[in-house]
Amino acid sequence: MIESDFILNDFETSKVSNGSVTWKTPSNIALVKYWGKQDPQIPENASISFTLDACFTLTTLEYKKLDKNSKSFNFDIYFEGEKKEDFKPKIQQFFERIEQYVPFLKDFDFVIKSRNSFPHSSGIASSASGMSALALCVMSLERELNPSISEEYFNKKASFLARLGSGSACRSIEGKLIVWGNHSDIEGSSNLFGVKFPYKIHKNFKNYHDTILLVDEGEKQVSSTVGHQLMYNHPFAKQRFQQANHNISKISEVFQNGDLNEFITIVESEALSLHAMMMTSNPYFILMKPNTLKIINKIWEFRGETNSNICFTLDAGANVHVLFPEAEKESVNNFIINELIQYCQENHYICDRIGNGAKRLSNN
């Protein structure tokens, strides 16, 4: 599909006067990382992610038809019950980017109410779950105006719109394993939206766990937007994009053959490569904290001593995602509680696992 396929042409807003819709949309954790993009929100390399379950955003979009045409977007946003004027510029930018595809936005007055099940701006992809939830709410309104759209089209366009708010948000519409970015080894892959991994997934990855160790629950040192921009003149950018696309090929085979040792090698290398790019950019940043490194070394020691298939990945922050198969949940959970949570801020951590994607909730 191309961009023009997502433009809504025939609609009649008089069909809808007011209403509300609520979506519960998960975050995701990239295994092969996307870092660096072109306008408008096009990735420099393909990425692949686990859709999470316990880490989610719950967003309600209330809408009311305006009596007369408006030249501007009319909306208020509430986060965790508080009105957030500082969130409005990002939503304004999002609406400006998607208006050509959903041209009814200025016909309504919106109230956006949102909350997270996890700390905001702490290295868990809150923009991914937040923007995908809002995109799904907008698509639910489009479906009221155009009830004939298929489920496949609904999901693709929701992913397409979400991408224009936050790149990684396009990977939070569906589950369990999502690819975003054109790649010759992934059938149906696209730069415009995320797609489900199209091949059979080995049983080793069924119910895979992700325990998130909250090393630092504060604001990130640098936003993802700024981080991506640092790739424009980065001396190692070209090699990094090649590395990521090569790792997509390798991890695609791993998900089909169940090779957990190779999975560990790829995933940990990707996590460290992401942080290496930040440490060698201009300006440069160290996003890990001392306790991040202590956790990583503890994981390596435990794996060496027990032959466990535990591994880690990182987002653009200090927190550590501890990944492990269902068969090892008891031993790894004991290790986390006994050895790792002492390095978390106030011993905070989140037990999560692979999820099935976003879900619309009843407004009754």
C-alpha cells in the first residue's frame, strides 16, 4: 500500500454528533533497534519488536461535532487526571501530520484522557503506546463515518497514522512480533506501517517474558526525537543501518528455528550498539547508569553459571529489560528478586511478557 491509499475521501460527518471511544494499547520493546529516520517518520533501517502486555496506555477520546467549520484543531488533553497544556504541541503536530488522511479532525471538538500503567518518560516506550492508542481512537471515529472498512485496513491505517506521531508506535497496534521497515527477508514489510512477523514462530518464543528493571524512573536525559536527529551526521550511521538490517535477517531465522543462543547474541549486541551510537554522537550522551552496568554484569554471571537463556535489552534510557523463556520463569524470577531488584530505584520493577496487541474497551 502507498500513502494515497490511506486518504479518506468519501465521508459525511453529519452521521456522527458525539460519542467516545477507549483503547488499551501496549508498549513494545525493539529487539533489533530503529535509530535514525528520514521525514516523514521513515526509518533508516528495519526493526522488530515484542509487543508487551502489562505496560500499556489507556486512552479515551471524547468527540463532539462542531456547529460550524473550524480553521484549527480543537482539543484538550488530560494525563493521569490532570490537564496537560505541555502535551498539546505534540498532539497538535500529530494532527497536522495526519489531517490529509483523516480530514474530519477539524469538524469535532475532542477531549483526550490518557493514563499509563508505567512511569512516563522513563525509558519504556510511552510515546509508542500513547500515540498508537490515540491513532486507534481516531480510526474508530473514521469507522463510524465509513463502516465498510475492513479489519486489515483498519489496523494498517492505525499503524500508518501512529507512525506519524511516534515511529515505534506503529509497532504497538498488533502482536506478538512486529516488523517495521522495508526488508527483503520479511514478506509484506513496509516503511509506512508495522506488520506481523509473517512466518511461523518457534515454540521457544511462546509466552516469552520481559521483566523491566526500573533503574531510573525520572525523565530521560535526551528525548528519542533528539536521539534520532543525532544520526544525521553520525560517523558510524551507515554501518549501523547495515548492521541492523543484517540482524533482521539473522533474527528472522532465529524466530523460525528457535536458536536461543543466537537470539541472545543478536539482542544484546543490538542493545549495546544503540547506546554506543549515543556515546559516539555529537553531542554525546551516556544513557546508562552505574546500576545498569551492574545488572548487565550480574546477568552475564548468572548465565555463565547456570547455562540459562536469560538476556537483556535496553531502550534509550537506563532501565533494563530482562528477557527469558517461559520454561525458565521460576529460576529467573528468583534470580531477579534475590540479585537484581536491589539495583532498581526503590526496588521497582514490572513483570511483563509478550502480548497480543491493542484492544478496544467498552465505554458503558
